Amino acid sequence: MMSSLRLHKSLQKASLFSHTNNNLSLQKRCLHAFKEITSPFGCMTKVICTLGPSTDSKEMIDKLVLHGMTVARLNFSHAGDDYTYPTKLMDLVRNAPGRHVRLIDGAYEHNDGPKNIRAILVDTKGPEIRTRPLQGGVEVAEIASGAIVEITTEDVSSDPAPESAEGPHRIQVDYESIASTMEVGSKILLDDGLIELEVTDIDNDGIVQTVALNGGPIKKNKGVNLPNTAIDLPALTEKDKRDLKWSCENGADYVAASFIRTGANVRSVIAYLERCVQELQSEQPEKEFMRPLVISKIENKEGLDNFDEILHESDGIMVARGDLGVEIPFREVFAAQKMMVERCNRVGKPVIVATQMLDSMQKNPRPTRAEVTDVGTACLDGADAVMLSGETAAGKYPLEAIKAMKGVLSESEDIKLLKKQLYFSDHDVITSSSNYLEEEMHVVASSAVRTALEMDVNAIIVLSL
């Protein structure tokens, strides 16, 4: 016998795709009632807030929680091996008013307060390619457009600095396989694409000769991107492994694995987390340890190409538009985002849209109209969560940012319901959708909605006892 509760959920899902117009107001009232029950903050889409200097006090974290933060993100990209600061942030989140649910010895525990269930996400640094100390040990080198730039893995800090921006320049990177990876005509991007180089030659000594297509300043420890190039970096660095073990030991709910390229990368991360949990459990048998869920960050062309296998192995996906917009042409980012959100929705796995959602609010108290549209569109497309990065970590207006985010999401969810009612009222849409006819409960739910449409009934009652 089919579970009546499962039927109720399937019926609810199917009914969102069609409804007679004279019931729009009733359905909207039902939506608001459901949203009030599930979230006192007026929307069901989750908001991830990155914690940092602007929000690292008890007062600010309490306010973020009360204004609707549902996930606190700890960014380990710029953190060292001293875990004092992230430990402090985690404790503040857990002790803030509201509920933070963790399964302890088979039972859920939470502190009293508003019904805000918040999680903790640890975002790893991941395997990256970066510039090393510059020629002459200078802090900044200016590269002119058209300058000759040698890319090498050799130490160049003792070499004399170029006499002018025209070079020639030598820049060391920390990727040993760069010469065997690159081809003539390939592009190398420095400092998030600020400087674009084109490979002109690769010599037998492993030196990659390039020409600068545009100029700009370069510093040590800046990111290096190799768009449209398969890179053989490991899924986890030694720093990542230390950070992941700390995450397991301190009960993080999620880890965001950076620069995931293949399904094998995801399996490596999960396997390492499981080993950490086993080791911690044997060392501290009196405590209960759980593996954090793995959110794979899609940040490059290879990750996009292998998206289906990555999705299959992952607990969730983050559309990390920052590095992705450097690795692929920026005009393709929106289509990639829509593709990933749709495929995650199709298989029922959570998807986060991240990076520059309300970026201007790092300096301004109000978002731009384009940012408002960006957040609303992500919600309408089916994002389960949206993320604030610098807006809450280092911005001047972190509280205004989360208020703006929640307001836009609430409006978008209302529009989402109305859109489905207005554009999917024809029952043929339901019956032709294979997504809703894969299981018995979907067939029953679809038939019930079709009957309701043809008979113009006002409601469908499902017993869920």
C-alpha cells in the first residue's frame, strides 16, 4: 500500500502545475500559510551567510540568525592552520538564539528560540594554481600589453626585476605539470583574469613562452586559471585534509569541496571524510561523529563537462560563478547556471547559487536592480539556497544584505506559485511530464489533479494519518 503521506507530497507537487484561475487567491493564501509554518522569515529558499570580520561578534551573528540566516559559511580559502577563529565562529553560531539541530545519540537537540534551523558549512580552499614570489622579490610587477612573459616552475625571486613593464618577465607558478599541460594558442589567466596571456611556445626546459594580451599589475600568491585545459591536480591538498578532519571533529553539517572536476574527485573527498570519522570515533568512543554532507563546487569547464557524474556522487551542488566566470566565457555563465539548477531539481538534490548575488552591498546599503533580478531569477529557476559572500563577511551592510535577500526571495516565491498556476493550468502538461509518472504515487497524484481540473473542484483532500 502506498504511503498516504508520500501521496500527499506528490499531490502537492503535481497540483502546483495546474489550478483553475478562480482558485488563485485561495492557493496564494495557502502558500502564505505554509510558508509561515515552515519559515517564520517569509520564504522557504535558504540563505547562506559567509562569516568574517564584519560578522564575527556575538551581536552580529545573533542578528543574522534572527533575520533569517539558515546556513553559516566558514571560508577556509584564506585561513591558516590555527583553528581558533573558525572555532569561535562555530561556537557563536551554535549558541545564537534559535534552533541548531544535530542528531545526538539518536535524538535531536536544540536550544529554544525562533524556528530557525541553521547549519554550518565549511568551504575548503581546494587545489589551486598560484603565482610565487616575483623577480627581484618585488611586491608588485607591472606587465604591459604585448609584453613577453615566461611562465616557469623555477624560483625567480633572485632574478633581477625587469627594467620596464614591457619586460621580458618571468613568473613562477606552483603547478609542476604546466608545460606538459599547455599547448600553443592556449590561454593563461592571472589574478582572476585581470591579465590574459597567450601561449606562443613551450621549450624543452619546461618554460612556457607567452605574450600578454592585456596589461596590469601582478603580485605573488595570485590565482592562475587555465581555461579549457584539463588539469591533473589532486582532489584534496594537505591543507584541505587538515580542514576536513577539523570539520568532522567539530560537527560541521556540510563541506563545500572546491574545484571539483570529476565524479572520482567527489568519491575521494567522501572517502577521506569517512576515514576521518572512523578515526575520530575510535579515538573518542564516548562521542558520536557524523560525516558532513559534500557540496561539490562547479568552478571550471571540466566540472561542467562532467556535471552529471559529479551530481550523481555528490550530496549537493554549488554553482560557484566566480571562478566559473573566469574559466568559461562570461556570456555562458547564465546558461550553465540554469542547466545545473534544472538537473539538480530533476534528481532532487539541493543546489546553491553563489557569488556576487548582492555584491554592491559590500559598499552600498541598497542592491542594484540587476542584483535583485539575479536573486529572483535564481529562486524562480529552482535554487534551494543562495549565498552571500563578501556582503556579510567583510561588507559595510551585512544586515541590510540579508534583509534584502530575504525580501526578494519571498516575492519570488509568490511569483513562482502564480506563474505555475497561470502557465501550467492545462492538464496535458502534467500527464506529458515523465518526471511525474515514474512512480505509482505520481500517477495517482496526476490523475487526481486532472480530475479536479475537469470537474472544477475547489480542493483535493488527502488523508495523511
